[in-house]
Amino acid sequence: MTALSPDLIAFLKAWYEWATNGAPQFEPFNRGYGLCGNAAIYGDRRLVSEVVHLFPNRYPFGSGDYHNRFARQSQHECPKRLAWVRERLIEAGEMVA
């Protein structure tokens, strides 16, 4: 796995904490956005680019799942997305619940 920048680790940690603690809409993230969209809210283009380059394709957790969750505003509940973020944080040496 590619080494993650401190900014990316901070974003993933903030997103994971938000997603696993009620995910209040727009505080600071958007429930309908995936990680790339929320990276744009959190940081700059460089951060978005770093997130994009971690994935093998545009919808790494499934295109159908993404679109359904976008409509339901529930991207933060996607088990695959949550597991992926948790795994990256653990690999980076972060403590996660």
C-alpha cells in the first residue's frame, strides 16, 4: 500500500469519526458524497487527487451501491467504505474503534 500523507490520514480519521458517530449532515461532511466528494469539502485538489489514486476505478465500492446510497444520503453507512477507511487508518498506525 502507498504511504498516506498526513493530510490524507487526517481526512480519513475525521471522516471515519463523523461516519461512526451519527454523521450529522454538513457537519462537516455530506452523507450523499463518497470519499472523493467529501475530500473536496475537507481539503484541496491535491487531497482529492490522493484519494482518487488509491482506488482501482471510479466506483471502488460498487456503482449501483454508490448511486443508491447517493439517493438515500447514506454513503457513510456503506460497510465496504467503512472497512476500507478503517483498514487504511490501521495501516497508518492510527487507533480506531
